[in-house]
Amino acid sequence: NAGVTQTPKFRVLKTGQSMTLLCAQDMNHEYMYWYRQDPGMGLRLIHYSVGEGTTAKGEVPDGYNVSRLKKQNFLLGLESAAPSQTSVYFCASSVGGNTEAFFGQGTRLTVV
Amino acid sequence: GESVGLHLPTLSVQEGDNSIINCAYSNSASDYFIWYKQESGKGPQFIIDIRSNMDKRQGQRVTVLLNKTVKHLSLQIAATQPGDSAVYFCAENGTSYGKLTFGQGTILTVHP
């Protein structure tokens, strides 16, 4: 039981490049989330999903897209990376909306 | 807008002391609160949660207190150990089901 797994763990992108971050959970959770964490700040919600095939915008969705084609996977895409997207990205999942969220280990992304 | 904030950004204690980390929230509709611990280079780890129909909940060495009258949440750690050194975040579910809003975090440093 691996919990929440994020790939890759580190990535450096050039401005304008695109990439996809993968999140996988093996706990059969309905809810999945993508957060970003900037230095000295808390986590800010980018997008989330309440079930397979559904997605919704969070607090800071601009510049990102997501997909939840399979219940266990939640993908975060950057179509045209910008330096402002340099951050640590965390994926999380939970059984429901008002239950504990389990987090992955994070992806450190640098856009130069 | 609605927000979750912390009174103290840093807290230094001696090993064996009790620690108290505070959190103020502004969304009176929030009915679920979580405390997370984040160690350097890792994802947030669940510590304890509390629902709005309770004012106190205890775990192993930790206690969460909720005062809905003044919209205040606190985390008490008994007999603090060096391994407790980390950043502690409170989070609330706000008015949007499934969307946790995080505070900025408090850095706890435990001196041997």
C-alpha cells in the first residue's frame, strides 16, 4: 500500500515548455487534489476532483489543467510554463470532502 | 475574503516542555478542521482533526481545542520532543465541500 505517489519528484523546465505531473493513489479515494506550496506559505489549492471524470477549480487554477480519467490517477498539466509556476506541488486524496487528506511527497518544479 | 491564519510564525521550546500552536479562522461556516505536520522535504502529515460539534479532541500527546465563539483553533503538544520540530499547519474546509484552506504555518523548533 503505497498511499499517494507523485512523479516526477524534481523537474526543471524552460519558460514556455509543457509538462504533466502524475498523481496516483491506491486507497480507492474519491477525492483528489493538487496544491502548490511557495516558500514561507501554506498550501494553495489549484484544482480538485470529487470523483472519476470530474474536476473543479480551486484557489489558483490559472495556467493549469487537470484530468481524472481513472479514479486512481489525477494529472496536473502545465501547457506553457512560467517562472511564477516555480513551486513545490503536492497531490492529496481523501475518502470524502470532510475527511483527512493524505499527501504525496511533492514535486519540486523550477521554471527558468 | 475568508482566510485561515496563525498568530505566531515561529515557536521555540525546550525538550520536555508543552507546546501550543494557535490558529485563527474567519469562516464561521467551517465545520471541519485539521492539523498537519510538515517536515523538511516531505508532504504534510495528518496529526489530528476536529469537527465543529466538538470543542476538544485528544490524540497521542496532542490535543486540539476549538473555540467557535472566537473562531480559534489550537494544537497542544505534550512533552515536546526534538522529532516534533517541523512546520505545523491548520486547515479548514470553509464553505466549499472538499476544499481545505490552509494557514501559513508555524515553525516549531525543539531544543534538546
